[in-house]
Amino acid sequence: MPDWDPGEARLVRISKLLSLALRHDPTALGLTLGTQGWASVDDVIAGLLRTGIDVGRDELEELVATSDKQRFAISADGAQIRANQGHSIAIDLGLPPAMPPETLLHGTVARFARAIERDGLLRGARTHVHLSEDEATARIVASRRSGAKTFVEVRARAMHDEGFVFLRADNGVWLTEHVPPRFLALRSFGPDPT
């Protein structure tokens, strides 16, 4: 019996292709994105088929609904799909500015601490810095890189009060363009609560 689930591997491959096409490079699946990042579900299914992945509408909808990170959304009429956040291409998600909680978190690794203390949190190639409300999500983000895990605590309400704009994506991720150093504090993660 294999120690990996081929069905799970298939879903990971589909998710990665969707992330690539809906966040960074629509041509990867031959898509055209609307200004708010929406693409036709039919076009996505056809694009996946061209890469050798035969996906039906029901399977695509299930992948979106059951994704633990809720990276994607399907429109109310079921005709379109988009990434909730994480874009490196210019997309206006159509999200209204929102009042953030007092603090938000960003998971990272210790080797970036000096740069973060000096420059703050930068969006890099993406359109926004991604922040979470809870330590569990920050841990997941930090776990994507090797090294000692740490998180950045952001005084989000103080930023908002100074005029910085925050958006809240449909999956609960908070977005802002930059976090200056004066609004942050680095903290080490405690033991994993498992």
C-alpha cells in the first residue's frame, strides 16, 4: 500500500495550478481574468484539461469548498472562480476597507527578523501583506519556510487610526500594502499546541 494518497496528490496539483493561474499567470491555463480576478469556471475546467487534468464542475466546487486554506471562491451563480488573495498581478478584489482588530499576526522565520525590524513587512511580489487574526494561521504560514519560527505582531488598529487601509479577504485573511516597523513586534512561537 502506498504511503501517499494519489487522490490527495491530484488535489494538490489542481490547487497549485489554480493558484498559479488565478494569482500570478492566467496564461498558464489560457485564462482571461476580469478586473476583480474572476475567471469562467468553464474556461478553468478547459484549461486544466489542456494540462492533462480532467476535472468536472462538481469536483472543482468540492475542492474550493473543502480547501483548508480557502484560497479560492466561486461566484454565487457558480459561473466564475477567483483566488481570495495572494495575487502578484494587479487585481481589484472589490473589498471595502475594514476596521481591523487591535492586533494581527504574520508568521515568518527568525532569519528575516532583522530585515523586518528595519523595513517592516513588505508585500514583495504580491499586491498585499497577508495578516491573520490567530496564532494557528500564523504558524501555518511560518511552517512554509525552514528555520526557527517566529511571528510578527502588528498593531493594526493603530495603523488604521493613522490612515492605513486594511481589507479583509473572503477567507478571513487581512490585507494591507505595507506595515512600517513602528507598528510591529517580533515574538517567538511557544511550543506547538498539539
